Amino acid sequence: MLVLDDLDRGLVHALHVNGRAPFTLVAEVLGCSVQTVVRRYRRLHAQAGLRVVALPDPRSSGTHQWFVRLTAATRAAHDIALALARRPDTSWVRLASGGTEIVAVIRTTPAGPDAHALLLRDVPRTAGITAVSAHYLLHTYLGGPSAWRGRVDALDSEQQTRLRAEGVSGAGTGAATGAPAHLLTDADRLLLEALRDDARASYADLAAATGSTASTVTRRLAELRARGALFFDVDVDPALLGATVSALLWMQVAPAHLDEVAHALAAHEELAMVVATTGPTNLVAQALCRDTEELHRYLTRKVAWSTIDRIETAPVLRTYKAAATLRSGWG
């Protein structure tokens, strides 16, 4: 298995800070040659599944996000998960709970004849699925533009500032809370589609893919980043960063304490995601730990609060799709 050293971790962190930072700048910040950075990036891309992807802010894209839990027969679970992962309207497809539960994030449009076709028609009719529950994603406390600390702990504040200086003010932070969303145009959606598989594509390639010019693409991308209409995420296998155990935590919290508990959890270094949802379990988190013993310590010493009424732990067995890309071997 590939082992990441300090330079690799620094590169991963740098790409999260500024997903389109030139390799010349990354090399300067990391204190090595450009050739070394390019070689490391290509190796991580080929062997570790490293991808920089561009994702729209849900408010700007005008979509709703749902956490969907599917219970399936063991013999059918793999094929169902793979089919979901191949859809453009899904992300974050996992197999959990002994191989009988599939968890996915599904994006839907709020209106129209096919607005919820996947939830209301396609999934229920799929052979092998025995139960379905859908949880509307209300608010993200950790995740999306804010990364798991296990992959953003390599650079100091000065290095991060140098990387951000070459980006766009406000880029990667998402739209400001309470600020009106910038709704994407058809041209913006075309640009995002071109960025989905490789957010580091050159401006010339983006111009060719969108039928525009490099100068227009450059200006428009800068505007979208500044307005928080999109952000860059970094896909990389957490196991390569030392997190070999992953689990989903489905929690039931009294509404009066939900915001307080969620903010506290979002500060935990063991968690990569904390979101509020509808449903009987109204707070969902993803834990990433070194091993089962660390997960046990986390659950018994840091999460055992009186304000959490109930918690269900579902180990993640396999990841088919991360932020936007199929994991290697499932394409």
C-alpha cells in the first residue's frame, strides 16, 4: 500500500486550500522543485485516487440534498451501490452495516415532473431493495468546503495564507451565512460540468469544453469562487492518511440542543462530516479513526453526552463514490 510522507500530505493540504494553485506556487510553499510536486501529484492521482473536484453550493445550484439509506439483500447491495455511484445526481455512496445498507447523497430539483424521480420511482422499483428512508439535509456544520482535519494538518498558517493569496478572496469558504445565493446560469453549469472530473483543467481546456474563451472562463470562474457559488474539494482515500476505520453516526438530539451539539461535534478532529437532517435521527456524522480502539474511545469518552438521546453506529465497509468521482476499481 502506498505510504504518504510529509511532502505528500503537504500537497494534499495545499490543494484543499487552493485547488487550482499553480504547481510553481505549491512547490515554493512546500520548499521543493516544481518537478517534484508534479511527479508527486501524478503518483497520488494514479495510485491514491487523488482528485480535485469543483462542487456547486446547493443554494446556488437550486438543488436539494437527501441522505438516503437503502437496505438491500447482500447479493444485490454491490450492484445497487455501483449503479447509484454511476449516476450524475449522486455523491458519497457507501456500503455500511455488514454489507446490507447503502448510504448515498442524492441531489434533486425542487420542482418539475421528474424532480424526485430517483426517490419516488427509480429506487423503490429496484429489485433487491427491502427498505428506503430519505433524510432531507438541512444544514452542514462540517464537510463540503470545510475538510476533515486529518488531511489539512500539514501546512502552517503562513503557508496557507500564501496559497490563498493566489486564489480568490473568499474562495472555498462557501456563501456567507444569510447572504443571498448566486443562482447558476446555464453557462455556469456547463463550466461546472467541465470541472467535475478535474478541477485543475487548464483554462484553454475549459474554454474548449464550454465553447467559450480562456479569458471568459478565467473571469467567470473567479467570480463564482468569490461569490461562494462553488468550492473545490479533494478526493483521496482516508486510509492513506492513517484513518483505516470509518463509521456513520446517526444521532437523535432534542431540537433545543441540536445546534449546540452540532457545533461541538464539528470541532472534533475524529469527524469528517456533521450535518443536520430531517427524520428520527436528526444529526449525522462521519467518524474517521486509526483503528477500532480509537473509534471506541471516541464514542465512549467524547460523544457520550446527556444531550444526545440516541446514537446508532454504522461501520462503513466500502466507498464507491466520494465527493464526485467513482473510486478506482468501481468505474
